[in-house]
Amino acid sequence: MRKPLLELRDLSVGFETEGGLIVPVRDVSFAIYPGQTVALVGESGCGKSVTALSILRLIPSPPGRVLGGKVLLDGRDLLGLSEREMRKVRGGEIAMIFQEPMTSLNPVFTIGEQIVEAITLHQRVSSAEAWRIAERSLREVGIADPQRRLREYPHQMSGGMRQRAMIAMALSCRPRLLIADEPTTALDVTIQAQILELLRTLQRETGMAILLITHDLGVVAENADVVGVMYASRIVEFATVEDLFDQPRHPYTEALFRSIPRLRRRSERLATIPGSVPNPSDFPPGCKFHPRCHRCRERAAAPGAGGLPEPTVNIEANGTPCAVAARCVAVEPPLRRTGPRHWAACHFVPAVADDDAALPALDHKRMVTAAGVGA
Amino acid sequence: MSTSAVSFASAAWDMAAPPRSLWRDAWARLRRNRLAKLCLAVVALYVVLALAGFTPHLQRAASEMRYDSYELPSWRAVGLWLGADHLGRSVLWRLLYGTRIALTVAVSACLISIFVGTTLGLIAGYFGRWIDSLVIWLFSTVNSVPAILLMIAMAYALQGFETLKDRLSGMPIVVLALGLTGWVGLCRLIRGEVMRHRERDYVVAARAAGAGHLRIMFRHILPNVFHLIIIDFSLGMVGCVQAEVALAFLGLGITDRPSWGRMIDDAKLELLRGVWWQVAAATAAIFILCLALNILGDALRDALDPRLRGTD
């Protein structure tokens, strides 16, 4: 059994605001193995970006702070490192690319100057050598005429090319983990496909792991090996990509899949999830999803699986009164192992074993990559 | 078909365009402004004259009492083009020497105030919190005292140090007094701008690449706010030239060498006797320099302001 490259253990991050402490990341645990792509998927504001930023300790320090947990890189807790040691990790062992290639590059420097800076921060090389590495990494990300592009400014490049330059910069020091925070959200569809294809190719060549933050299930389906679904600051489901798409267990994931338009299925109206994502300053009690959940309503209407009647309570959700299962309002379900390759946080999904101690970790590579099919 | 032709054309255009930096862009924009070019030439002329003031020849000529007291301007000799003062010294040569003093004072005072203002502004804007509060307190305090009073007080205070007095002639005192009072405006501007830039993605990206605070402040953010410094330099010079004159007029400026302020101070009583050329020459020199610097400062702002970029 391999050791994970990065492990998050019960990571909680809080922000001090005028309305009190809000917790955008709560008890998040998962592991990334070398060479693996783990996707974190969820709606805006569910905490996925904050999770990514707090791995590198890039949360603006007041108001944000880590409330507890561990971030282990090769068993070494990043949260305990000095700022100086942390600088070596950032860009050196873990690199990050961002959503907006437009604004993540400094407008007053050329692409070359910025890549060279990233290189010289982590490697003891001469300036000439750094420029050679920069040119090579631009070529690696598929930029034609890298000699000329190195001398250009960000505003002279298209969005896709800027994101390629960002990737070149991130990969110039051969990191073992790349955090990609919605790397294709700001790009148009054809460029999106190119960039993701590029990431897959580079992953095959370098063996780096990727933490892919996205809200796009299509991107997940084509790129991820393992998926964590986040809702309201927590991971509610964690599984291999095949398991998750075959058999979503958490009602939120189920509802997400139902809300994807399908070409083959003819239906009069696209399914939506009623209500909206709760505000982190005002989370509902118990399971954070119960005000929007279809399963706890169904269970309240029908008797329990074992024939025992399910205790219910009446709540008002999204403006309409309804009956839901009592335990959903009373108790927040923990993330439990519900199958060999599956974790879910729902009262109605039976756990396979009593030992909840195992943190979500799956050393799994997808069998057929989309790139393999295409090639 | 047509779309591919268009994209091909734009690609061809892109290939032809040489990489343009922000600064080259701004320079091209500045060059299109005729008035700004003229003002730049005027300022350059002043700089050349100021440099000429460092030649011993001009220094001698400025203090030589070669002509009659209050000799009228005439074409008789080059030194008499602007007449002579009460001791028979050439007003023209003194004016040129005064250019050296004025520009030396203005440039050094501006450099001091830019250094102080930029450093404090960067630190306050970047780190925020109590450091920011401290800097705000500092510049509010400095700003609450009228600048001219502060300069006078500072000039007096600096002259008060007996040990310094011998080593510091008038000029360093004036430079320090101007430099240490003039940084507030720039500091405020830079602080605000840095606060904006601190939240930008490229700063987070630089942090994610492993850059430290100092590197981010000085290598990443400073170049992005540098246009403010250039504009402030141009406009701050105007303030310094005027303040130097005001201090000299009050007898606190440079007393041992011919400065424009001294010339106006000397000439204030002569005016009653109809001797107008000395005051006219000095005020004209100040007026033209300040006007040129002002227009240039505005043009620089137009050329460098990122919000106006790409509008033409």
C-alpha cells in the first residue's frame, strides 16, 4: 500500500467577521496519492477554494485562521512549518494555478521574467539557465515560438495562452502536487478542453498529483480519479469517479446529477435543487442539506427500511412547511465508509463497517482516461 | 469562412506588433501630446542650465561685481541682458546659478519625500492592521500642521543644532525641511493603491509560487504603482521650487548663494525704486518652470494612469 502524498485530517478553517466566526471549511479529510487527480466539486461558496488555499497557507491571516486539523505532505504537517520553510513548499513542492489567467499574471512584467522569477526562487541556477528552463517549460505547455512569447507581456496573450503560461510557471520547478483552482472556468469551451488535455499529458509525463477544484461535473468525469463532493463547508461524499457517477449515494450528489441536462433524455423541464446554498454564517442545524433534501422528505412520508416508522418533525423550508426525518434536523451525519470505494455523509446510507476511523483515502487511478480514448 | 479570415488577419497583425511594455506604451502616448513634448523640452532646458551652474566659470560670473549698481538691461554685454543688481552683479548669471540651486533643492527634496512616502505607503498598504494605523497617525499628524509652518519650524530646529550648523549650510536644511514634509500626499496615494493591489490574484499567485513579503512588496507591487511616483515627482518638484522660494523670502532658505528666492527677497524693496528686472527675471524663471512641470505632470498622469490605458 502506497503512502499518500498529501493528507488533510479534519481541517477546519474559520474567518473572523463582524457577524462572528464563520467556518467555510469544517473537518475536511481526504488524501491524494502520487500521480492521482483528486477533484473537489461543489457550488460556489461551499469551501472548496478555501480548502485549496489553506493547504498552501494562503488564507489572508486576519480574518482567516486554521481552527484545527492537519495538512500532511509526506507525513510532515505544513501547518506547523515556519514561513520560511513554507516558502520552499509553495511553488517548489506544491504549485498552484488559478481561475483567472487574466489577473494572476503581473501586468508589468513579461511572461519570461515571471517564469524566471518562479524558477530562481526555488532553484540555484544561473540567469541564462533559468531562461533556458523557462523556454523549455513554455514549449512543454504547447506554446509556439516560446522565444518570442517569453518577451511578451500578459496583455498580448489570449486567455488560453495565459493559462498555459501559468501552468508553465507552476510546473517549471517540477512540483509533486499541482493545485488547480477552477483552471478552466474563465476560458471558453474549446480552450477548456485543450488545457485539461494538457494537464493530463503533463501528469502522465511528470507523475505529479493534481488537486482539481471545479464546479463542473463534466470536467470531473473526464479528469478525476477520485472525487470529493463538498456542500456547506464539508465533504459529503468521497468516492472513485466510477463509483460516484454509477451510484451517487448522497442526496446532494444525486440531485446534482439530476440537474445536468442530458442529450438523450427528453424531459419537459430540467430538475433543480430547491432553495439555495446556506450562508456559512447561518447554517441549518443537523444535516446542512436537510432543508433542500428530497430523501429526508421521502423517508418521512414512507416508513423506515426496517419497517419501523421514522420519527418526523415539521419544518418550514424554502417557504413551504413539510415533514422531514427527525434525525436529519437533530444530528449531523458524519462522513462514513459506505462501500469499498465510497464514503458518504447521510443518515440513510448504511455504513459498511463500524470503524469510522479510516479517513477518506483511495489509491485509485481511472481505467480509461478520456485522453486515452481520444488518442 | 469569413471568421477564419478575420482571425487569420488578427493573428498576422499580432505577429507584426512588437512586444510593448507599459512604459513604452506610456512613452508613445506622451509623445503624441505636443504640449507635453514642449514642456518636456522646457524642463530639459532647465536641467541643462542647472548643470551649467556647476561650472566654475558661471559660479565666478554670478558673484562678480562687474557692472554698475542697478544697471539697466541692455545688449551691451551678455551679462547685462537682464540688468544688474544693487552690487552690480549680473542678474542673468545669478538667475542661471539660481536654476542650479532650485533644481538641486527640488530634486533632492523630492527624492527624500518619495523615498519616505513610498516606503511608508507600501508598508502600510501591504501589511495593514496596526502598522497601517501607525502610518495613518503619522501622516495625519504631519498633515495637520500647515506645511509652510512645519517647514519653517523644521528649518529653525535643524539650524538650532550647533554641531550641525557648521556642517550644514542653508541648502541641506532646506532640502530636509522640504523632503520631510512633502511625503504625505504620495504616501496616501501609494497606501490606497497598494491596498487594492494586495488583493489582486497575481499577488496570491506570487505567494503560491513561494515569494516572500519583501519580494512581493518591492518586486511585484511597486512596479504596478510606480506611475504614481513619477507623477508625484513631476508635481512635487513644483511644490518644492515654490516652497524654496517662500523659505528664502522669509530668510530661512539658502542665504549664502544666489537663489531665486533670495533674488526676489533682495528685489522686494527695489521695486519701489522702479528696479523691476531682478524680480521679473526670477519670477519668470519660476513661472515657466512650474507651468511646464504642471502640464507635464498632467500629461504623465494621462499617459500612465492604467484606468485610461487602451482608451485611444
